[in-house]
Amino acid sequence: MKETTGTVIERKTRRSNFPAIVRVQYSVDGEVFTIKESLKLKSEVIKLGFLPIGQRKTFKINCHVGDTVTVIYDERRPHKGHIKGNDGWVNC
């Protein structure tokens, strides 16, 4: 696996309780590729002192149009890319 820098070219959020979808464009050896991914969520415990009172969901990575992200790709199949750090399940 290799890494390169990609640029977020689109971000869509359907509703507040659904994950955002991003399109990222990156190039390898002069060829341009675009990938589309759902931004994965992580859960954080909200505490009042030591007492857990709820949880908050936040994006594992938070990016917007124009931001750069690291893309991991298969060097034999560079069109197979994935945003680094955006691992896990999509929880709504």
C-alpha cells in the first residue's frame, strides 16, 4: 500500500443523523482518480464528573471541500483508494 495526498471535491450531508459522503480526487503517476466514501463516526462518552450521562457522535476525520486528506491506495490498482483514518463502521 502507498499513500498520496488527495483533495476533497464534494461533501454531502443528507440529514444530521446520517453520515456525510465525500468525494476525494487524487493522482498517481499523472493519472487522476476519484473515490467516494461515507465519513465514519466514533462515539464519545459524555460525563458529569464520573457519571456517564450520554454519548456524542463525531466524525473520525472531519473534512470539507478544498481540504487535503491522505489517500491509501494499492500500487498495482491505484483506483482502489481509501481515506486514511476513515476506518470503522458507519453508525447512525
